[in-house]
Amino acid sequence: MIYYVILILALLIAGVIIYGALYRRNIYKAVDRLESWKTKIANKPVADEISKVKGLTMSGETEEKFEEWRKEWDDILGIQLPNVEEALFDIEDWANKYRFRTSKVHIEGVEQQLQDIDTHIAAIFQEVEQLIHSEEENRTGITDKQKQYENMRQFLSQNWLSLGKAALILEKRCKEMEKSFSAFYEEREAGNYKKANQILNQLHEEMTAEEERMHAIPAMLVEIEKDLPEECKELEQGIEEMEADGYKVDHYNFRTRIRESQEAFMEMTKAVSNLELEGIQDRIKEIRNFIEEAFNTLEKEVEARRYVEEQTPEAKQELVKLEEQINELEQEREIVQASYRIPDEEQQRQEKTAKNLQDAFQQWRVFEDVKEHQKQSFSGLKKTLEQIKKEMNNLEKSIRGSKEKLYTLRKDEVKALEMLKNLRRQLLRDQMTLQRSFLPKVPSSLLNEIDAAEERLEAAASILEEVPVEIGRVNGSVEDAEHHVNKVHQQLKATMEQARFAERAIQYGNKYRSSSAAVEEALLQAENYFRKGYYDEAVSAAIQAIEQKEPNAVDKINALA
């Protein structure tokens, strides 16, 4: 028992020793890594990077930044990195004493410290780069700005009159820019490159804005002081000439808009002179659109007048012609109505057409009054005339449809008479065919159909003789008569074919009479049916008798036809 206890204790001690050795080894590796990182930081060319600014003017902001960076780097080399070195020794010592948790905490602290130092050095490099870049940007940018400024001064001088009163303000602002140039040079000479760069950027924005204004103002003033006023005057003269020529355009309020535009020209000129250009271009566009729309409206008035003057005589003639056509339609309706019954919907349509014609005449009288007394613009007259012409076109179509309907009534009567005539002929031909058929007896069903067909023909003829003729009833009775006549024709044809087939079947079966008493009896029955006019029964009896001796004999009997 004691032996096993000793063995377990020995294993536990061995495990602790192995674990301690492994953990200490990992700590040593971490210390080596941090030592390498520290060395790498110490070897960074920070001093060389800071020395780049010595090529600049060492005063003011540049000198302050140089000293600040140098002190920070000295602090890193003289204080922070030695502290890191001491901390690394302490970590190894704690590891040797198996104080692994303490070692781990300090390793994390050293890592964070080295990371902060790296970040600080990167910030120094970036600031150095920005300072040098600002100097380069200032050096090249000021040359461009100086040239741009000279071009602005030259443009101002050459276009002094075109700029109007705005030239004085622009001249004043150019002089203020010279102060910005002086401030830039002062800051640059003092080594304040960033501040100088800020002045340069602000100068760039001001010069760009003023340059845009300079180039926009001459065109604006030409529009405001010359082009648009002249176009307004031209528009006003055009309105006066058209009114003198009989045009009605005062309802468009063109003169009010022109007066408002002329007042706006003065306000816009004052605003441009004060360099208050915001919204000026939109106002110019608005006035130009008004002028263009006004001229377009006047052109449409001219076109509308030409249309009205050309179409008015023609439209009047068409209206008179429609009146003549409606009178002719009324006369024709009276004639047709004496012999035929006109459908209610057709009478209502003709009455509506007559009323619409009266309305068209009323519209025409209003149109002529408005035109004669110049109560409306020609554009309005054109729309009215177009509407009247549209109504007249609809009236013409309606009159033409009514005439066709009246013609159809007469045409339907003639057609019905001709149909009855043809049906009588067909029925007579079928009756003669029946007489020549020499059937032993005519089936009663066929005789009944013949009687029904004759009755339908008489009824249709009677309806046709009525005055006035009602075409709807006529057509219905004729169709009924046609149905019965056709039925007679089909039934006669079927009866004769069945009679002939029965006769052939009986003749075909005679050869089996002597050989079979049953066949003899069946054929006698078939002959009896045949004589009584029961041809379907005769066929059935004969076929049953023959198929006792010869199955499928029907095809052979059909072949005898």
C-alpha cells in the first residue's frame, strides 16, 4: 500500500516538473519575441525621417513639430524601451520562480506597450509626410493660383464693360485675394506649412467661385438687358398686329406676363450687379420659356384661323346637305312605312338622328355668332368647328345606316317571296317524284309532313300579304316553311331508298324459299309489310330471313343497286 502511494506521489511530482518546464519554455519564447520586437523598434529610422524636415524653413510650426518629434523619439529610446528591457528580465525571473500567472500578465502589458510605441512612431512618420507634402503642395499650388489670379485680372480688365456694375465688386474681391496671397507667403516663410496650405485651399475655393461668376455674368447681362427685352418687345408688337388683324388673344394675359418680365429684368440686373446670381439662370429660363410658348400660341392662332376660314364654308355646305338627306330619309320612311312595319329601335334611331341634326344647327348658329362678333380666339373656334364636323360625320353615318335598313326591309320582302316560290317548286317536284315512284303505298308519316309543309307555305304567303308587312314575322314563317319542305324532301328520299332496298332484299331471298320453310314464311311477312307501306319492317324481316342462310348478305344486296 505504501508502495503505491509513493509511486503516485512520484508521478505527480514528475508531472508538475514537466508542466513547469514546458510553461517556462513558452515564456522564454514570448520574451525572445518581445525582445526582437523591441530591437526592431529601436532600429527604425525615426531620426532620419524627422531630419527630412530640416530642408524646410526651421521656424514656427515646423520647428515646433521637429522638436516635439525629437523629444518623443528620445523618450522612446531613453525611457520606454529600457523600461521594456527591465520588464522582460523580470518576466524571466518570475518564470524561474514558477510565477507563471504574473509572467503572463506582464507579457501582455509589454505587448501593449510595444504596440503603442509602434503606433506612435507611425503617427510621427505620417505627420512628417503630411508636412513635407504640404510644403510641396504649397510650392506647386501657389504657382497655379498665381497664374489663375493673373488670368482673372486679365479677364476682368478685358470685359470690364460687359460685367457692368459687378466689375467694381469683382475688382474689390480680387484685391482681397491679394491679402490672402500675402498671408500665405507669411505663413510659409514662418514655417507654418499646414496653415499656409489651409489658406491656399480657401483661396482656391474663392477664386474658383469668383471665376465662375466672372464668366457667367456677361452672358446673363446680355440675356437680361438685350435679348429678352427685345424678344418681349417683338412679342408685344406681334400681339398688337394680330389684334389689329382681328385676332382675339387678350384672354391669354400675354401683356401682364410681359410687364412682369420687364420688371423682373430690372431686379435681375440689380442682383447680378451685386453678384447675387443664385436663381438668376432659372428666372431667365422661365422668361424664355414664356416667350417661346407665347410665340407658339400665336402661331397656332394663325393656323387655327386659316383652318376656320377654309373649313367653315365646307362645313356649312355639309350641314345643309345633311338636312337634305334627313328630309329624303323621312320621305322614304313614310313610303316604306305604308307597306312595311319598321322596327321600334329603327324608328327611335331616326328620331334621334333628326334631333341631333337640330342640335348641330344650334351649335352652328352659336359658332357663327361667336366668329362674327370675335367672342373667342381662333383656337377655340377651331375646336368648336372640329366638334361640329365630328357630329356631322356621325349624323351622316346614322342617316346612311337608316337608309340601308329601309332598303333591307324591301330587299327582305323580295327575298322572302322568292324563297316561297322556290319552296313551292321543290314541294311540287317531290310530290311528282312520289307519284312516279309507283310505291305500293305511301307512309302516313310522309303524307302528314307534306300536308304540314303546304300549311306552312300558305301561312307564310298570308303573312306576306298583310299590310304593313312585318319582316320579322315574314322571315320567321318562311324559315318554318323551309324547314318542313326540306323535311318532306329528306323523308321522301329515305322512304324511296328503303322501299327499293326492301324490294331487292325480297328478290335476293327468293332463291332460298324452296329450301327453307322459315325463310319462305319470313319473306311472305316482308312482302306483306311492303304492300302496306311499312318499308323499314319489310327490310328487317327480309334481312333476318336471308341471314339464316347467308350471314352478312347486306353488302351483296347493296351491290345490286
